[in-house]
Amino acid sequence: MSRVVRAFALLAFSASALSAQMQPKSFAVITRLGASTPERAASLNSGGLIGLDAEYSFTKWLGVGTSVEVMRNNTHREDFLTRLRYGNSSTGGGDSVYYQYIGQAISTINVGAYGLVRLPNDKISPFLMAGIGNYTMIADAQVNGKTARQNDMSLSLGGGIWFKLGDRVGVQLDARAVQYHGFDREFLNPARGRREQLTPFVEDFPSPPAEKTTPMSTTFTLGFRYVPGGGN
């Protein structure tokens, strides 16, 4: 933790030593790396995230952009229970039933557009953003035995800080809350639609949290910002 604090302190000091005046009608490209943490009702664990933003500034205070994010999360295994039967049930003593938690990796691609408002400054510029897009969740084909996808609308809201290191480059820290609409948690269950999914002794196993069709996911990223031609 102390190393992280020292790194941020050094970054802030470097940003204060350099300046770059923000100019309107200019483009910026931001590559981002971080993590996504869905809320518990989504039955997904925290995972990695990579993103790419392309941003255009109308004025020093207002801008628009497009964003592509790719996330990789594992399902929360304890939310998906199945049973495995061994032996011939018609033969006495030849039938055995085992209960097992199952999981899989889920890839999510979120593509959208956003608008932002920022406070222009020569060294450090905070900003707020909001956007709308479309997400696609892709299940593991090897686990499911086929390619399965789910997609619907997404909404995002967030903010961050841009540390300017020069006329063309900077470092960006941001946090975003992304809401997935039309979310179907059963899509995450590799045993969906199978008889093995039926559990006769439900009271013997913990129940997953209540399902939501609009779960939230929080993302935290560290980005590198590049302005072709400089001046942003």
C-alpha cells in the first residue's frame, strides 16, 4: 500500500511540474486497464477489464466519446447447483447422486457512447461522464457445449481525474457504474434446461441472492491518454 501511495504522490508531483492548456475541437485516445466488480445479485465475481476510448472536445468543458470495454469474470459457483447421477437407478444399491456447484468464465463486451463535463486546468482536470451502450455476454462454449450470448442495453455514470504530463500525454484515473438491462442470471448457469438442475432438497443448500434484471457493475481503471497533435 505504501508503494501505491508513493507512486500516486510522484505522479501528482510530476503533473504539477508540467502544464498543457486544453483546447477545443481536438481528439484524444485513452487506453484503460482495471477491474470490474458486479453487485452480488449478478452472480459474477470481480474480474479484469481492458478498455479503449476515443474522445472529441467541443469546448474546454464539454466533450463526447465512444468506449469499448472487454471484461472477463467468473460466475459465483455457489449460486449454481446441479446433481450428478451414477449407476443404474433400477438396480438396488447401484444408484448414487452427488451434488456439485458449477461455474464458468463469462466474457462481456460493452460498447457505447458518452458525454462528459470537465473542469479545465493546466495540471489536473476532474471530469464527470454519462453514457449509453449495448453489452454482449459470451458464455464459455466448452462448458456449455455450444456458443451462447446475451445482449441488451447498458447505462453508465462515472467520473475521474486526468493528470496531464505534457502537451500530448497524460494519466487518467476513473470509476464508472455500469447498469446492465435485460439481465438474465439463468444465462450464467451451465446446467440450465437440464433435469440435473432440479434439487429435491433445496433447504439443505444456501439460496442465491434475489435475482435482478438491472444489476450494477463498478469499474476502476488506470488509463494512458494520448492527444494526436497535442493541445488537449
